[in-house]
Amino acid sequence: MEQNNTNTPISEIPVTNFDRFKEQFGNAGFRISKMTYVSFVLILLFVAQSFLGDASSMFANMNETMRVLIYIVTIIFLWALYGTIYFAVVRENTFVKGIGLVKIRVLDFARGFAILLTLFMTASIVTALMASIGFVMPGEVEMFLPQELFGKLLWVLMSFTAGFCEESVFRGYLITRIRLLGKFSSWTVPVIISSLLFGIPHLYQGFAGAVVITILGAIFAVSFIRYKTIWPAIIAHFFLDFLNLFVPWFESLYQKIFG
């Protein structure tokens, strides 16, 4: 007597969006580890530090020594945070490919500059809209910018550190791990959560600043999802921070032309 073979051929097994995501983003072999939890705790601590102290009084009393100290502490903490997620992805069996750190290409620079232009336009529009309803970004934030050569050199290093480490953590790691742990079929929830957690530490820029940064975080996230590499976002993030060095010069030029 012949037996009916009811097993579905492997080639005909439906591939879900979740399975496709794991394969396309290098997370097919993902396995949760203790370092996964450690990474999440450190990320939450990074977010929580924004609630410590009064930012307005800090900016009012800011001097170059304080700025340099803040730059150094920020650089050390961000690299420590990246080091933590590096060990996490090794233990999770995905390595850095699982957070979008694949081989960088020339095309990534072109995409990075395209993202940068999008960020500038979006930030300008959202800032204007927030100001129209009474939420203005505090002007004293410029007091955070360096005034002396050593501080400016540290700012460049901090800009690269923020671009590389924050994108690796908030986009490459956080988005993919939220989706993996929650088994979400789409990117919507991971993008919203990661963007909010990215925006909250910028509350020192006021409510308007946190909203702007949250939206910019979502743009970074979309670029990562679209290109399946974190490098364009890293490049755009670096230049976004680096160009802040020239804000006083741009404002002075604007006053000379239109003032």
C-alpha cells in the first residue's frame, strides 16, 4: 500500500517577512545571549542620563574646560557602548554584519550626502513648524560648541564617534534586536522605539530639539533599512555633527548679508 507523503517540499515552504529580514540583514543565525540584555541596559542608561541635571543652567555656566571634559566623557562612553554591542553580536552569532557593518563602498558616500541634504531640509521645516506653535530651540545650545583649537579637534573626533557608534547602536543594533526579540513582521515598531530612544537624550536642546532629533533618527533608520548597510547613515551623521562647527560663521555671514 502506497503512503501519501504530506510533507511540504522545502522549496514550497512560505517565507515570512520576518524570515526574509533575518536573511537579508545577516541575522539568520541569531541567538540571544546575556550580552544582549547588557547592551539594552547600557542603551537605556545612555537615554536616562538626559534627565540628570538642568541643561539650561549648565549651558549658562559653560566654559571651554567644561566643554572639553564633556567631549572626552562622551567619546569614552560611546566607544564603550559600541564595544559592548560588538561583544554582543559576536555572542549572538551574527557579528557586525548583523548590524549593517558590511564592506563600505563609494556609493555609500553618495547616499550619505543625499541623506545629509534630506536631514537639513527636514530639520529646517520641523524647527520652523515647532517654533510656529511656541516650541523654540534654546539659543544657548550654541554654548556647547568649542571655541579653541583643541576643543575643535575633539569636536571632530566626537562627531566621528557619534556618527559611527550611535548609528551602530541605535540603528544597526537596536532596530534589528527589537525586531528579532519581538518577532515583528515589519519595521514600524522597532523604528518608532529606536527613534524615540535616540531623541530623548537630546532633551537638553529643548522639547523642539528632541522632536527634531527623533524625526532625524527615523530618517537614519529608513536609510539603514533601504540600503541594508549602516555606512550611509554613519557618513551623514558625522557630517551633520561636524558642520555644527561652522554655525557661528554661517550666522555671521547671514547677518552681514541680510542684517
